[in-house]
Amino acid sequence: MSKRRRPTASKRVVDAKFWGPDEVPEIVPPLLEPTPDPAAVVRSLGAPPLAVDASVAERHLTAVYEEAVRAATALAAANGLLAPTD
Amino acid sequence: MAVPNARRRLRSAAGMQTKWSRALDRITLEAAAVAEATGYASTDERAALEASPLAWVGALRRLIFETDEALSSAARLLGEERAQVLADLSAERRALATALERLTGEVPAGTDVRRPPALEPEVELPAPPRLQASWADGRVVVWAAGRGSSPLPADELDSMLKAADAGGIDWEHHASVALPTGQRADARSAAIAQTLGWLVGVGAGQVGSRATLGASLAWMGEIAVWGAELVASGRMVPVLRGSTGTGGPRSGTARHRIRWVPALLARDRLTDLVDRMPGAVVALQTSPQPEGVCRSVLSAVVDAVSRAGADRLVTPATVPQASSRVEISEAVLSGLDGRPFSAEAEPAARLAEDLKRWAAPVTVGTKIGLTVRLDPPVDDGGWLLRVEATGVDKGPLPVEHALVVASGSKSQQVETQLRRLERLLPVLRRPSTRRGQVILDAEEAGELMFNLGSIVAAAGFEVLLPVVSRRRPSPQLRLFAEAMGGQSQVGVAQLSNVRWSVLFDDLELDAAGIAKLASEARPLVQVKGRWVRIDRADLAAAAAALAERASITQLAGAALLRHAVGLEGNALGGAVRVEGHGWAVDLVQGATTHPPEPLQAPSGFEGHLRHYQAEAAGWLGFLDRARLGGCLAMDMGLGKTPTLLAHLLATRGDGPALIVCPPAVLSNWAREAARFTPGLSVALHHGPRRADAEGLVRLSASHDVVLTTYATAVRDIDALARIDWRRLAIDEAQAIKNHTSDTAQALRRVPAQSRLALTGTPVENGLGDLWAILDFTNPGLVGGRTSFIEHLSRNGEGRAGTEEGALRALNGLLVFRRTKTEPEIAAELPDKVDKLDSCGMTAEQVGLYQAVVDRLLAEDLDQDSTKRKGQVLAAITALKQICDHPAAYLGDHDAGAALDGRSGKLTRLDEIVDDVFAAGERVLIFTHFARWGEKLARYLSARTGTDVGCYHGGLSRTVRDDLVAEFQHGKGPGALVLSIKAGGSGLNLTAARHVVLYDRWWNPAVEDQARDRAWRIGQTSTVLSHRLVCPGTVDERVEEIVAGKREVAGMVLPARSSLGDLDAAQLRAALGLAVDEIIEEESPPADSEEEAA
């Protein structure tokens, strides 16, 4: 009989931790509901500490948030991740 | 087996006295120990073991260890022997362990010997190479390998990426990835921004296949989806990063850039992803920190998506190098797309710190949470909005209380979060007795429930609001009727007291309720347990509708019915819901909520009523009881005739019924009555020898049913009007669609307790047709033509939608509509329905026919039987042509003459084509005569406005193929005329649902073949076949011959030679006109469409 030791349990754990499951479990991705108010979170923080007119900063940030949400929405829509609307 | 092996070892060792004796002793001892453990030890072996108990135990321990090793090796075996080897070794191991336990009480650790072999260590088969992803220096690194299998070389990796829809990414060479086995996998890398779409696709399960995606790549896909979700929710904030870091003021200039970081991360989701992160993700990290890597990947995704959005904006230029705080602030706003900019390090670092602190409430995790609650008003009070804090105590606390009882830092966090909330819900800043608690009016509450709630939730607060419905409730007028007491009159004239209200779904509002709601800025009401906003325009319309009807407190039954089916119109549109009690209410509810029971086939009915026919007959009984008329509007081929006959049989004895129909179906009615209801006595009132007025009275008194044609009815209208008919039914009721026509006007004079109209196409040209039919069946009930059309026109989009909408509104009450396309009806229909249509002869046809017969008999018929037969057959052909149409016989002599009005068959064909086209379907028309077919096609083209082709043998193959293709692929109504010789076989014309056999052929097989052009594989609908025949002519003789042959010999041709042997008298009998049987074709109605307008 061979005296060579079989892979140890710790080795197997390391393997499993490295590779993860051989068969990737099917995960149902969440459906995205784009916010109707893209800048709500940033607005909740109050005016940013920028040395510019607060209204200018808010307008600019709001525009960027709207475009960012639009980009994320397009990304989600292209991959069937948008929740159906009412 | 282990035991024989041990024995062999024992035997081979016996007697050996060599330098290996010590070793042999050990082998001998182990063999003896195995033999003893498995019950096969000899006396000597047992004695030897007992003499050395310590050695025995030692041997057992060694054996158990070795067996465990062997089991591990065997578990990796493949093939059939694996199970057997595992079973043997496990049995040996169990035996050894039992022996050891017996000797020492010791239970060996390790392999569970009690487990059955099937549960022994599983074979760890190598996993095939899959696409894996690692994270390194902000880039996605991909490679292909699997546990226990060799990694794929670069070219195969590229192929795999291509197959996984990642071929379009500009992958760069990357240093190979070290695997746990020491092997190295070739790798490619790309910036996260480039891989974003693909990674989200992986996370969404939209790209690649699960068989090719490794766990590490799938994990990264999940992160990408989460990142997109965060940005779509606006959950990200900009922070300023410099090449000198954010560690504090430095001197000089440095490159800086905005980086977008995730906000309001869900801790549970992060923990879950960290726990599930495969090590392969961090294969390139020197000191991997799973949570750090997880946050890093997520931040990179959020940054990339946010920058992509910001990049779409045009931003103002800034100074090349920002020095002051103002310049740096401007550079920050201009650089939200992530473009780096140069800035003085010290002020930039200060601004970076300030931005970090500003964003901290949403970037730094906290256990403090705020909950927003809204309670509906009680007793006309306001809506109570209150804020609670969680994470301060065991349960939620009112936020004001939490601010007091929380410790210093927690109190500060509550304050910070509350300020955030107040910025989103400024109403919370309103002066109030308690902070975080205010009373809202309906408008504010509606705004919170319908708009702000989701925004506040997206900003990281828990929001508990009353359930709302975003669906706009449609207002509907409700009419509650109570029949007036002491009224003896029941029916359309019965008066009822009525009360009006408006329903918004299940919420009933009277005028006062509407006025109260209308006074509110944003009216909120609770409908079916959900709060809904009522549109102010709807409220105004409802108020107007009620105001209009404020003075209508009594209505007659007829008016109630009109309201119920939407014929009275109202500003809210649609029908009025009629409730209460009384004749009209019972009627409406009987037609809608409690439809009449289907009629069981009455005693004496020979046949089976399909379920929809039984329902239709039940509805006819309902009309009878209500003393109403109605329109039986089942599609062609659904059996209107047997349905009415079943009803007439079920009500037999309560008075005579008059059925008026086109001449072509008169015989069919008689045949169907004889077939389905032989117990009904049926009289035909038609032809020159029909009864006079007195005779008609006697006829009606002695028969259950009198059948007549439209033209005869008009001629004998005075006589018919003298009789009290229990029922008057008009078949093919589109004949009266022109309500001003003589026919329509005359038939209205016929007195009948109930009038029925039968038609498959109740709306041929518009809703005016339907009005004409319903106004005939229930004079005056449906109101005027104009208002009827106006009110019912609102029931659908487009003409077809309007018509079907109108029929739906009236269905079950004044109309019984069923179509072949309804699945439950289609399932019950036979594959094909054959109908025989008896057609009339015009005076021109009769004259020509008689002339041909006379000429044949006047000629000296050849004595030679063959020639004589030729003469007879030529005459038969001429007669058949005349039956088709005089133009078919006259040929060029008739060139230029109009076709309509000269042939009973053509008139019938027109009716069929009208019905088919009205249903948007397609029809094949077969004729024996190709030239006549061409004329017919031209005629139909002109009449229908649709190009109708003629398929015959004189056309080239290409033209014929084109005709077939056009017909098969055409949409909507269509027709194709075919020569029965050329088109009767081999073609596939399943686009047609209708077949007309315009003239008869000797061989029934030829007719069947023709019909089967439409009924064959690929046909999904019932095929309705019409055979047109002129009774009393050679046309019918053919039918007789055909019918006879069909019963006798199926496909055998008649013995035509016998015709040549007939003498003149016999020929006259065979070919001549049977005057009594001819259906005299009635003159076309004098009235035109214009008159109806």
C-alpha cells in the first residue's frame, strides 16, 4: 500500500476557497428601479464644501447625477435588469 | 479479498528463518490479526496473537491506518471496480476497528467505518477549465482554469473570451496567475470601465453560459450588478483623491481627480459577498483582504458608471493649475467625470478632507437608522408623520427621545441622519410640539405616499407608508333603480325610481361626496384597502355627469336598458352599472352576472348541441321570457340554424314561427329542420304555387314553422301581416341592413311577439348595420341611429375595435356573439363543414336553359350512340354554364354586359364573399369553366376592390406559382378563383377558410380534392365548404348522381354512356327544368346604399 498521504482536509478547504463551487449556482439578479430623484442622496448631505455658489454646485451635481443614473439605467436595461414599471 | 491475501501472506511467511525474520514476524502478525478480525484465524494464529497482545494491538493500528490510506486512494478510482474496492476495504476496515475496540476499548478516529460504501469519501473529479477573474491594480484580470485541471494557454483563453461575448473588449497581455497547484495560467486584463457592460451581463446571466463561467468571474459579475444598482439609485458621492493621498497638507502641486464612491452600502449584502468571494479573485494580491477587495471592485464599478454619466456633460474649462480653494472647487465641479487636474497640494488636501467629512453620513457605516411613518387620519384629523430612530435602544424610539437618551456619538449620528432626512422632507422642519413629528394635510400626505416616499427610501431611510395604488380608478356611473310599486306593467314601459352615483372602483360617491373631494387640492380616497389619488378632471366629469342627471328620477325599462349598454352616453363614457330591482335590472343582471342556463337538447332533437349552441339557445329562451328580440350573431359555420331549431322545438306549441331567408338557404332550412327537428311541422311558402292569404293563415295555424324568402315575404306582406306570429326570424339578416329598403320596411309590418335576426356578420359596413338589425328586432329600444352609432363608437379603437367593442357591450343582452377564433369554440368545431346552398334562377337563365333543352330535343339526334352521347353531353355542359351564369354560356356574345343580377349563383356567391371579407378571411372559388372563372375573378376584383386572381391551366407555371404564393401570404380578406381541373389537386392553399364549389362535377372525389386545397396539413381552422346548386335543373341531377354515387360506390363515375341511350322524353325528364323545384331568383333590392345613409 502507498504510504503517500492523501490531500489533507486543509488542502481541500484551500482549494474550495480558491476556486469556489465548480458549478456556479444560478443567482437571480435583483431588478433595478432607477430612482426618480437621482440627486436625493447628495442633496440630503446639504451643500458640498466647495467654494462656489451653492446653487451652481447643486445644479452641476444634479446634472451629473441625472446622467449617471441614466447611464446605469441603460446598462441595466441592456442586460434585462430593469424592473417593469407600473 | 483481504482475508485470502492475509492467508497467503501467512503461508508464504511460515517456516522462513532468514535475516528478514523480524519483518516476517510483523507480516505474520498482521496477517494473523486480519484473519482474527475477519473471523478466519486458525488456532495457531489466535495463539500467536494472544501471546503478543501489544504487538497484536500495534498491528491492528497499523492495518487501520494503511486501510484508511488505501480507501483514500481507491476513492479516486474511476470505473466499475471503484465500488467493489471501496466495499472490500471498508469491510476490512470495519473488522479491524471492531477488533481494536474489542481489545482496547479504543474507537479509531478518522474514517467513519459505519458509513455505507456509497458514502465513503467522494471522488474529487477535476473541474474543467472555466473563465476566472482576478482583481489587480484596479483592473480585471481574466484567465481560464479549474480545480485539478491544467490552465488554458493564451490562445484558448482568447477563444473562450470570444465565446463568452467578451471578444470585443480590448484585452491586454497580463502576467500569468499562480494557481494553488503551482501551475501558472496565462492571463489578459482590461480596465473596469471597458469590461463593465460585459460584467453586468455576466451578473445578469445574459452572457456566456454557466458551463464556461468560473465562480470568481460570476462573483465579479454580481459586484458589477450591485454597482450599477447603486448608481441607478443615486447612491454614490464624489471624493477628491490626490497623487499625494489624503493624508494631510503637503507642499507643491499634485495631480488630483474625483473618484465616485458607493454610499449607503447594505452591510448584509457586503458581508455575504465577502464570505462568498472565491480566492481566485485575490490570486494576484500579495496580502489579500477580502472586504477591502470587495469594496475596491465595487468602488471601481460605481466610479466607472458615474464617470460615464458625467462624461456626457460639457463642463467649463478651468485653470491649468488650481491654486486657491475657489479654483480647486471649480476644478472639482469640472472634473466630476474623473479627469485628473493639477492642484496645489495643501488646499486640495484640505478640500479633500472636507469632502470626505461631508460625505461621511452616507459612506461611513452606522447602526443608527431612521424610520419614517405615516398614519392615515382618524376622524377627519390630519395625517401623522413621525420619525423613529433605531440602533439607540432595543426597539425604535421617537427621534426626539432618541436624541436625548443616546450616548454622545450615537446622539450625534441621530442628529446627522435626522438633518439629512429633514433636507429631503422639509415638512419635518415645520414648527411642532415634538421634533420629528408633524401633521400633514391630504396634499402633503399624497406627495409623500406617491412621490417622496421612494426618494426618501432610496436615500437610506426606512419608510412605512399606507399602501397605495398608482392605478387611476376609472369613474363609472351607477344607477340604482327600484320598480315603482303598484305598477302592473312589466317590460320596456315599466317605470322605476332611480338614484345616480359614481363609482371609483368600489368607492361610491354621490354628488355631495364628490363636491367635498373636489374641494381638496389633491383628493385622496381609500379604494379596496389602498389609497388612491383621484384625478381632479375625473371628479369634475363625475360631478357634471351627476348634475346632468339630477332631474332624472324616474326611468322606463327601455331607457334603463339603454343606459345599461351605454346607448344613452355620458361624460364618463362606457356603460352605466345598473343595480336595484325591476324588469330592466333583472334583465341586465340576467344577461351579465347571472347568464341564462344553456338549453339542454329538447326531446325530439336529433343531434347534439355544442356548448355554445346550448348557451345560444338558452339566451333565446331568455329573450322569450323578457319579451325582447335579439341578434344571434354567431360566425358562419357555428350552427345558427340548429340552434334556432332547438329553441323552436323547445317552445313548440306556443305559436307559429315565420323564418325569412335568402332563396339559396331556403332548402337548407327545410333539410336541417327535417334532420334535427323532425317533430316540427315545417311549411315552405315560396314559388308560384304558394298559398294565398287565406291559405297562409291555415298554413300558419297548422304548422310550427313557415319558411319563406325575403322577396316572397315582401310580395305577400299583407297576408303575412294578418297573422299573429309568435316569432319572426330573419336569416342572413344583413339583408335588412338598409333600414329604409322595401324589404326592411315591409318586414317591420309583420307582427311577432319576438323578432330574431340571424347573421354571422352583424356589422358589415359599420355600426349602422347593427342598429338596423337591432331596431328591427326591438323597435325603438336602442334609440336613434345617430346616437346609437355615436355612443357605441367609443367602445374601441379603430373601426374593427369599435365594432367588436359595440358587440361586446351588447353581448348577452341584445346580441349573442360567438366567433370561430374563440379557443373554446375552435376546439369544439369539426375540421370541415359542408353546406349545400340552393340557388335561384333568373328569368334570363330559365329562358336560356329552356331554349337549349328545346333545341336539343328538336334536333335530329344522331342515331350513333357515341355521337348522340356527345350531343347530349354538349347540351349538359351548356346547361351547367347557364346555371352558373348566362355569361358563362354566351361567352363573347355577352362581352361588356354587366354580370350582377343575372344569376342566382352569383348572387349567393356575392353574399358568401361579403361575409368572408367582413370576417377578414379568405376564400377559394372553384369552377369547371376556366373562361367563366376569369370573368368571375374580374367581377369579384371590381366588386370587392381586392385583386382576385384566376388560376387555370392556360397560365404559365410561374404565373400560377405567383398566384398561389400571393394568396397564401396575403393578409386580410382575399379570394382566388380556380379551375377545378387545374387547381383541384396538388396545391396547398391553407390560407383559405372557405371554399365555394361554384358548379358541380360528376365525380365527388374531384370536389373533395378541391375542398382539400384548403383543408389539409397546416390548416388550423375549420374549413367551410359551400356547394352551389340550382334545384330543378341538370345542376341538381348532378347532385343527385353525386349523392347516389357517394352512398353507393364512393368515387366511381356515373355511367355516362346511359345518357346516350335515353330517348327524347327521357332526356327531357333528365335535363329539363322541373318548374316546381326551381327557385325563382328574386329581383335585387331596389334600394341602394345611398338610401341608407
